[in-house]
Amino acid sequence: MTYLVVGLDQSSFAPWHENIRADDVASARQIAFARAQARGIQLVVAAVIGPNSTVLADPAQAPAVWSQAA
């Protein structure tokens, strides 16, 4: 699947985006970091966008849902 990863360079605040072909969101994010780092960019990812312009949450950063006892 192809994802659009958007973010910015932490040191210059310059915008960054690239299409990444990966199996899942976490892999797309990791590939984006590696590609940016190879170009000397300290990438901060703002969003990973999937099919139909859907912004996808990174499973590792999804908030935990706490149940409340009555």
C-alpha cells in the first residue's frame, strides 16, 4: 500500500512529505524516518495518510482507553 507521510524537519521547520510504499502504518513511518535521515533531515511526522485520504493513527501512539468502574 502507498502512504503519504507528511511532517517537518525539526531543525529548520521546513515542510517534508513523501509517498512511501509499505505494508502498514508503522513500517511507512519507519521508512520515512530512514529516508529523511539519509538526507540529513530530523523528521517529525505529523501524519500518515492512507487510501481515500484517511489519516491513520500509528498503533504504537494510539491512546489507551480506560474503563471506568461504576
